[in-house]
Amino acid sequence: MALPATAALLLAACTMMITSATIAVAWSGFEGVPTMSFDEGFSPLFGEDNMEKSPDGRTVSITLNRYTGSGFISSSYYHHGLFSSSIKLPKDHTAGVVVAFYLSNGDVFEKTHDELDFEFLGNRYRHEWKMQTNVYGNGSTDRGREERYLMPFDPTAESHRFSILWSSSLIVFFVDGVPIREVPRSPAMGADFPSKPMALYVTIWDGSTWATDNGKYKVNYKRGPFTAVFSDLVIRGCRATAAIVADEERDSCAAAEMELLTAEYGVMTARKRMEMRRFRQRQMLYTVCYDTNRYPEAFPECDVNMAERQMYWQWGESKVVRPRVRPRPGRRGKRRPLITAAMAVPPPALVSLQQAD
């Protein structure tokens, strides 16, 4: 198979990521993981005038205004690794705003790209942000593995840590050190499992066409500008300057990958899986695993629980979890009752998340 011209120019071996960073993060299961400054591992992607770095380079603010969004990208591609950041999202009315922290090689492989996403979807004033995770392998956007959640905290009040662990056998998404989604590799997944080197992207942009209630609410720039803050950036893994490498070059990353998988954060214990299931039961709004409209047969990595399955509509939307509306300032808010499956009324038909994307 002929290599894409862009990829052919990216040629090199794989080395373990080493930086001069001396600051280490300390959150559950990730103690001692070194952080990096912007200049140690990143470069601007677009909207550089809407990007601001702190004097020490360890905090970066990116802004969306009526003229442009903003974003930055890792200076290297990586075969696997731990990718993490503390993130504080814009507050108040943010409908249509999308903040993304993700891995991708779409700039190299236009039709067969891999991607792992945290996407944060803005909302109307007093309504909660939503968080989405996506897993795409080899251009498998027609088999999108999307999930959507509420967050158990206000992501605009203070920073919270979001992390992606990606290895050749396992993908785990974390929120504040708690795993919220695990995607183990299986032979049945085939090329749908991301396997080509990816770069880390951080962006804020206008997603008016789909981000809030399938595009019903657009970005209102009179309520902007909208600024997201990223700090304590972490990239820990096997660096490659080649998007396509020979098998022997990939094998040279084996030791680095083993270090990831044997670290405390890389070992998925029974306790971690219990915490993950608790988060998912309480916070998950949508999952492809229960979307029988789009996928009559569940994906091979889905941990289908039939009792849990009853808590979801046939298009994968939760019957129980509903966004909470914050009370207006100065008014005493009323607690909204929990909607149980027996009480729930089916919502109107929704555009699928993949169509919305």
C-alpha cells in the first residue's frame, strides 16, 4: 500500500519521552507523574492570538471569540502513552461551545485516521456542561463509539483532571483519577482499535451545528469571549516522529509501554472497575453499547449488563440521568425529583451523536 506523502516525510525511531520537568502531579493513582511546560512539548495549532501562557508556561488559556477559536498540538506523535491535563471550562452561557482534549492522526491519515476524544459540550445559562468520549480506529466513524456523561462537579468553578491512557491492548479514560470508560482490545475489533501514532490536540471552537441539543442552541458571541484553562499537562509515553513505522521500530517501544501498563494508573483493579461502574450508572447519558437503533449487536468491548440495559432507551439514552438546572442567583432552588425508569416518558427521537458530529 502506498504511503501518504505527508506520512512518508515523517520518518524516525521511537524513544521514551523524557523532559526536564521537575514538577510532579499527585492525584489518585497518578502520584509522581511529571508535568511539562508548554514549550517542552507543544506548539500553537491555530488562533495563536487567542492563546495565553502563564509566565512559567505551565498554564495555557485558549479562547473562542466571534473571530476565531484557538488550539495547540503536541510537538511529536506518540505510539502510546498517558495524556492528561487539568481543565477549567468557561462559565455561564456557553451553548454551542466545544472544548476538546484528544488524540488524533487525522492530519496524516485523512480517511483512515484514529482518534480518542474528550469533548466538552457547552450549554445554556444555568444548564450543565456535558462530556463526551469517542473512540475511532482506522476511519471507523460509521461505527462511532461515543458515550456522553454529566460531570459530578461544576467544571467551571475549578480545574479537574482528565486523562487518557492508550496502549496496544487497552484504552482507559479517567476523570480526577477515577476510570470512567475502559476499552480493551479484542480480535473482533480488528482495525477499529486505534493503532497508528497520534498527536495530542487541545482546542476550543464553535460547534453550533450540533453541540447543544443537536444544534438547537448556537454560540451567542454577545455572551463571550469563552476561555478554557489547561494546566499540569502530562505526556508520558513513546514518542515517534514517524506516523508510519516498521515493526522493529514499533517493537522498540515495548519497554516504554510496559512501564505504562505496570504503573499504578495502568493496572485496572477490581476496585477501579467498581468505581467506574458507579460513575457510569450515575453520570452516563448515552452509550453506544445500548443503542440498538444504530447497532443491533453490541460492540465486542461492551460490558452489557441486562439489568442496566433496562435503564436505557433503545437509542442508548438514559432513562434515569437527567441534567440538573442550577437555580437563578438570589432564588432558593427546588430539588428536582429523580426520574425513575417507571416514571420516565420517552423523549422525542434524537439525531444520533454520529450524525450530529
